[in-house]
Amino acid sequence: MSTQVKTQKLTQYGDIVQLIGPRERDVLIQLEPGKSLHTHAGVLQHDDLVDCVWGNQIKSHLGKTFYILKPALDDLLRNVDRKTQIMYPKDIAYILVTMGISHGARVIEAGTGSGAFTIALAYAVGPEGQIYSYERRPEMQAVARKNLEKIGLDDRVVFRSIDIEDGFEDQDAEALFLDLPNPEDYIPQVRAALEPGGFFGAILPTTNQVERLLLALKANNFAFIEVSEILHRYYKPVASRLRPSDRMNGHTGYLIFARPLTT
Amino acid sequence: MSTQVKTQKLTQYGDIVQLIGPRERDVLIQLEPGKSLHTHAGVLQHDDLVDCVWGNQIKSHLGKTFYILKPALDDLLRNVDRKTQIMYPKDIAYILVTMGISHGARVIEAGTGSGAFTIALAYAVGPEGQIYSYERRPEMQAVARKNLEKIGLDDRVVFRSIDIEDGFEDQDAEALFLDLPNPEDYIPQVRAALEPGGFFGAILPTTNQVERLLLALKANNFAFIEVSEILHRYYKPVASRLRPSDRMNGHTGYLIFARPLTT
Amino acid sequence: MSTQVKTQKLTQYGDIVQLIGPRERDVLIQLEPGKSLHTHAGVLQHDDLVDCVWGNQIKSHLGKTFYILKPALDDLLRNVDRKTQIMYPKDIAYILVTMGISHGARVIEAGTGSGAFTIALAYAVGPEGQIYSYERRPEMQAVARKNLEKIGLDDRVVFRSIDIEDGFEDQDAEALFLDLPNPEDYIPQVRAALEPGGFFGAILPTTNQVERLLLALKANNFAFIEVSEILHRYYKPVASRLRPSDRMNGHTGYLIFARPLTT
Amino acid sequence: MSTQVKTQKLTQYGDIVQLIGPRERDVLIQLEPGKSLHTHAGVLQHDDLVDCVWGNQIKSHLGKTFYILKPALDDLLRNVDRKTQIMYPKDIAYILVTMGISHGARVIEAGTGSGAFTIALAYAVGPEGQIYSYERRPEMQAVARKNLEKIGLDDRVVFRSIDIEDGFEDQDAEALFLDLPNPEDYIPQVRAALEPGGFFGAILPTTNQVERLLLALKANNFAFIEVSEILHRYYKPVASRLRPSDRMNGHTGYLIFARPLTT
């Protein structure tokens, strides 16, 4: 009882496509009729990139080979136009799993920043989920919105350019994440916006900030408080000389999770 | 333009519920009519646990307080009946994000083991995704199937009790993960089952195994090979005495990712 | 021009000897005439352990084999009778090298605690060095003194049972190390006891303590301030299944170094 | 009973002096009569640098302030003229402590390389110790010899430009360290040169090398085999924003220790 070979999915206009050319250099584009892409290894016509089997090769006008691949979240994030420090896949991945953020979830985040984590959230909740992203700097949120539009994920996000000092406009979120320097100032507002037992999370670079947030979480009766950090160590992938890379990222941020309980 | 407060979601029969009693001890149950749960802190009737607001409290017959929470993936995994070493959330999270495994994905894994990673996959792909899980030991797969049935995720998984030595029965997977001691023996089979440019991943405890897999991946023309490991360090969440925990998990496994390209 | 084979050094009364018996279990003793050692693997006479070649074997009265080895610092530390948390070789080693503590050095430490670090200091400075060890609890210092006497290093140490609140009695130390919960309270006293440009060091378990010490060091015009931590990861030493150990020590303490400059 | 203030030690000709000028830039020099030092912050006369209190300040001809400090081992190593990858203080420190290398020890090393570890050994064994350093490339050993001469430690080292394939010329070493790509090829030679129960150590960058060395050590009946690695993580030393540095050294080498027992 083997499964039918399903009809091979082909690329189409509107798809986000990762093109990988010589020396594993990559670029992400959204396929549009009539457009062309100029690279160091030659020109590619978007029209030649539709109706292709994912993973196949195509040649540029200079005869250079490009692979047409589906981008993973990681690839989407590396291509974000960034005005602010953005989160790393190692942290994003652990946050999503720990906070139960998957298809259909209703999630609040603040602040939006460059929108990299907004992309991760929109990607994770799927077409039936909903993200509410708060940012008090409108010009920053405009950058983020553009980053989401480029990859067609903006329709899963409601952007709100308001200061959360006055509270969130949305309620009953299943998860709420703060990527702000002073999350300790907004814990009552968080409590009002999260459903009981919902997941709260934050990322903070310094120990002083973690200490202040812990005080605020205790004061507001949050439970299951967890503080941790994720270290990601790459190896040189050579079979006969396997070893860790010389340099690694020494720190991104401390991750803090907690859940508000009814009292 | 604030959002409507949506109708509060209530617990219902069939839901997987996490009950957290005194001293933060927790248990996972699926709500069924007429059933009762016996704990060290007293008895709870399933019938009293439906139509409850998530996050609310309920009392046992001894008057002890229990919270009714939605389990996160992490909670589901900690409750797996395990016959084999299971993967950790830190690794699972990074694997899912790196391999692009989200709603609607079509994923192959081998071997099934106790089904912990199968749960993670089924959870991540949502109701429209599909997991094909291979395991040559039928009795082991029976354990896994029960673990998935307990939390109602078994309908997203096709279990196959065959030896992948002879090839996978399924094709055009977007992602394929091997949790086996000798993945290097099945790379041609992996290539035949993955769609071009799809995501291959494996986890291996020893450096010797990594070296062998790297050789096989090179020999079979895989590209974008990445080897890394994730270290997760917990802190004692006390504001006035913040510090890492005394003991940490020193190793789970090396993560290897690669993508087959057409030649 | 090869070197003469020097006369083989032999064990003698007064030596600290490490005996390693069946299953690599070890014990440290100081050889004394007429004494005997009772172990689970039989009795050994001290008199049979003198005039032996280091590294040789000897049999207990039950015929079990014991090796006679020279203990390394690590072995000496593992045998300390400890009333307090003691420092680890990974940290001790880095402290000694960073603070320039070697033969002939004149070093102050506070507090003495169980004397484990005192042993490391006395070992490092050799017979011509001098350690001044401060501890306000006389009963604790008595434990430490006994630990140093057991291995014959007590003559390199001056023990002082006074509170350093009132200042150190000794001056012009080349290095001064504080292993106390509140080093920030004694920085002027440290400055008065260290020679200009000397090496100051401390170990602290929590981030809050590090923050307070940094403030005090800045306020007292210390330069070359360094904060770091040392992580030590063991591997299972099996050639065909090389991998890190499952469990590792997640934290001992943060190391802080600085040097007082004249102003 | 306070200690006499000992006569303040003053700088003299022949001393290795660390001068720290504006913006914490440092230089190491050996004081010689009549010499002058040219820096970006002006000229200093060696003759003005003798009979100074360690830690004091002196002005260049441009009026810039320099501190006169005693260098620690770390400083000596950073100033090594290096033709090869050199070892880090984190590793050197742990090696010295684990292998019992302190005042008076008799130690063999191969290969010499740029002499950085030779400096560490010479520094640790003091004036009564003895280092035998082997290197088959004479031109490399010449570089090392110069590095030791510069800081006046060359008289503690016997340099031997021979291939250890044919065995070491020296015997009864208390400790023997190999910093070579293929230590597994010389284990019988190591055994012949170490005293029974002596300390063997090696550092190796790749897992493949570690696996091969473990095989050779087992085959030659070494005991107490330990494999580990030391990770050193720096923090930004700012009291109000304490956090790990962004970048860290991801790998230097695996440390392997073992002791030969008589059979």
C-alpha cells in the first residue's frame, strides 16, 4: 500500500523562491510576470522560473547554474532588511516551541522592530493564525511591514503603531512576546492581554534586565518562570577533519518564559 | 479600532489538558465523559473539567487547587511513555525551523522510536500536514502509536513497519529526518524519497557517526551541509541571586542538515 | 649529547602518595613509619611503600594491586575535607595563570574556607613563596589548617583569623584573591594591601554580585577589569564512540580580575 | 603580629617590563642600559625605567603616561612572535595544573613550534625546573629560542632539533606534552621517556585525531585517560549592562591526558 506519487508541485507567480548560484551565494525573490533578476553570475528572467520543479537547475544568460529552492524560515530571516538587531534561529526556534506557537495561534508581540521575529511568528501560525504586532515608532514599523510584504506574509499580521504603556488593544492572546529593553514596565498590561494560563516570553541581552523582569513577574504572580540561554555551536563539516568552528556567537540574549495564573 | 473580545474558548471532551497541582506537579489527560483522575492531592472528575476557561482553577475532592492549562509541545513530550532515548525541545525546535517543517508539510522520519519526535512533527505540520514514520521493530512502533493516540495526533501519521534498507514507500517528501545509528547506510534511499532541494536532517550522538554520515552525504552529492550542536543552559530564576544552574545537560547529539540537489 | 639518566627518585617518609587500587579508586596518604592503611581491597603497610619507584605496583594483604603515584594538584583538591563549596581545577588553573601566581610569589587570600584554594596557592608558589590566608571564623580556619597539614603545605601559609573589614595586616602582595560573598565591601582594603599594579581576583556565583563588584572596582579606579567564566566539558574517552558526557557542570562562578593603578 | 613591610622591590636591568600607555595599549621590553623605546605616544628611555616601583607611572617625552607593570604569563604569550597557531591561556592553565607542572619539574615537550607553550612551561617550573623541547624543523626552533631569549627564560630550556620518531634523548620526565598533528605515532617513545605514573598530555583540534590517539593510548596500556575541552566566555565588564561578549572563541583544541602504568 504505497502512497501515490502526488502531482509534483511546480513554482508559480507569487512564490518566494531562493536562487542559489555559483559559490553557494543565494538570493530570495518573489516571482512576478515580466521581471528580471540581475546577479553577478548573469541575468535570470522570472518568467523562466515559473512552472519549474522545486530543486531544479536553471541557467543565467551567462550560462551559470542556479538552483531553485523553497526557502526555509532561516533563509527568510537572513534576507530581512534590518534596522535593528534581529533574533537568531536558535532562539526563535526555542521560543516558538516553548510558547506553543503553531498553526492557528493568536499571538501578540511588541516591539515589531525590523519584523524578523514577526516573520517567524507569521510563518509559524500559518494562514489561520493571527499576529498583533505593536511598535511605537511608525517609521520602524513601516520597514517591518515592507519586509513581510516582500515574502507575502503581511496578511497574517495586524500592525499597531501605539505605545503599550497604555495597554494592548487586543485580548485573549494565547502567547505574548516582548522584545523590548524594559519589559518589566508592562507586566500588568501583559496580564490583561494574555488569556489565563497563556504563554509569556521575552528576550533580554543583559543580566540586569533579567533581574528586573524577574522581580516584576513575581510581583504580578506569574508562575513557571524559566530563564535560560541557547548556545549554538557550528562544526566544520569535513569528514576527515571534524571540529568546531573557530569563532562562535558568544551571546544573543537570555530567554525568559512565564505563565500568568488566575488568583 | 480595537479587536472584538472573541468568545472565550472553553475546554471540551477530547481536549488534551495539563493539570498543575500543588508544588507545580503536572499531569496530562484527555477529557472523557464519566472518567475520574486520581492524584496524590485528591480526585478530579473529567466532567468537572469541561466547559472551563483555560487557565482557571479547580479543586480536587480534598480541596487542593489545580490549574487547567493548554499543554505546549514541551509538556506533551515530557509525558511520552519512552522505551528509547528521546529528543530534547532545544534540538526539536531547531530541527523544525531549519527544515522548514510547518503547517501542511509532508515529512518522512525513520525510525519512529517512542514517537516523541513523531509527536513534534505531527504537532508542527498541523491538521493538513502528513507524517510518514518508519520503524522496523513493530513492537516499538506500537508504543509510539499509543503515545500519539493519547494526545489525538495519530491521524496525522502513517506508520510503516518496514526496513528502509529496501527504500521508502513514500516519495516527494519536503523534509526527511533520520534518527538512526547508521544514517550513512541509507543516503541513496533518502535521495529517492526527498523532493529535489528538500531538507534532510539527522541527529547523532558520537563524532564517529557524524564523520561517516558526512562521507556518505558528500559521496551522494548533497549540498549546504551543516553540522552543529545546541547547548541549553538554565538559570535559577531568582532576581536577587541570578545564576546558571549547577548542572546542565552536556550533550544530546550533533545535528546534521543537508539538501540533495539535482545533478 | 643525551642527558644522563638521573638517579630514579624513590618514595620516602613524609611524601604524599596517591594509591590507586582496583576499579581506579584512589586514596591519598602521607607516608609515616609503622602506620598501616585499611582499604576495601585489603591492608597496606606504609613501611612497604617507601623506597618504591613512583608509578610502580604493590599488593595489599589480599593480593590486590595498587599503583603508587605522585598526586597532581587536582588529586590533592579532591581529597580536601570540605565544609564549604570548593573551587574547581578549571577555575583555579585559570586564576593562577592570569594572576601570575607562580614560584616565589607573595599572595593574600580571603576567606580561607576549607583551604582548597589555599592548597592550590601554596602548591603554585613553591617553597619560596608565601601565602597569607584570612578567615574570620576560627573554626573554619582550623579545618583548612588541618587540610594543609595533611599534605605538608602548611609551612607556606600564614593563617590570620581576623575580619578584613579592618584591613589586611599584610602589604605589598603581588596578588590578592577574594573568595567571599561581598568583595565589593573591601576594595579600599584590597588597594592598601596590593602592591601597585598587582593582581586582584575574585570568584562570584551570581550576576548580582558581579555587578556590585564592578561598581566598586570602577569607583576605586581599578584598570584592566576582566569578567569571564570557564566551562569545562568532558568527553567519554572511547575511540569508536567519542562524545561529550551526558552531564556537565553548568556553573561554578564568574571570575573577575583587575589591577589597581596609582593615581 | 603584623608582617614587616618588606623592602619594596624595584625594577632593574634585565627585568621584563610591561608598559601600558594611552588607551591600554601595551608593550613588553627587557630593560637594557642606554636603550630607548619608541611608541606612538612618545619615546621612553630604558634608564628611566630602572629603580622604579612596580605599578608606578612614567611620562614619555610627549608627556603621555605609561604604567610599569610586571607581566603575567598571559601577557608574555600575547607578545610571542608566532609562526604557528599558539595555545590559549585557558588551555595552558588547565594543562599545567592537570599535569602537575610546577616549580622544579622536569618536562618534555614536542614540538616546540613558536615556543609559546615552551614559555608557559619554563615559567611554571621556575629556575630549578628543566624543559626539554623537541622540534624537527630547526628554523622553527630558532624562532622559539628567540622568543624565550627575549624574556630571559631560555636557560630553563634544552632545545633539541631531532625527529622524535627515533625516540626522545631524555628520560624519566615527570610530564610529557605533545603538540603535534599525529601524537598517536609516538606513544611507545612517550612511554620510554616518561617515568612510571608520569603525566602525558596532548592537544588536538579534530575529533578524528582524538579518536586515533585514544586507540594508541589503549593499545599501549595507558590509564586514567581523560578527554575534555575548555570553553572561555568573556563578559562586557559594565556594572549596569552585564552580558557576555558577542563573539567567543568556539574552539581551540581537545585536551587529552593519560598516565602510563607499569604492567
